[in-house]
Amino acid sequence: MSDQIIREVYQVLEERRNSPIDSYTSHLMQDDDKQAEDKILEKVGEEAAEFIIASKNDENLVPEAVDLIFHTLLLLVYKGVELDELYDEFGRRRG
């Protein structure tokens, strides 16, 4: 398996940031009533807590991991971080 699905998800999120549509992710990134970043960070925190609970309960770990990764990618897209910056950082850490 390659990283292609991550790249596809990232690209969709970028498209929804740049050309908002009536979607969950577009609404999160375009929210005017509350700071969009705060709203996305709340979701990251919520998903992190659910991931921890899933691990402790030994159930739903993979779906919760995907939710956490998805919202982390959403935050990075919102902040304008390029996906390749992640891969470069992983590469540096691996040595």
C-alpha cells in the first residue's frame, strides 16, 4: 500500500479550503461565528481523546486513528502546511 490515499484526502481538503462547497470540511475551515482554527483544534482534541479511549478499551482503534489523522490533516491544510513537509520531517527523523 502506498501513501496515495493520504495524498488524495489531502488534495480534497485543499480543494475544499480553496473552493468551499457545502461540506463538513469546508464549513470547518470557513466558519465565521467562531475562529475556524479553534473549531478545528477542538475536533483534533476530541478525536485524540476518542483515540485514547479506543486504545484503553481495545475497540475501534483503527476508525478512531483515521478520524484523528483526518482532522490533523485538515488542520495542516488550514494552516497551509504542505504534505511533503510531513514526509520530509519523517525522513529526517528516520535518518
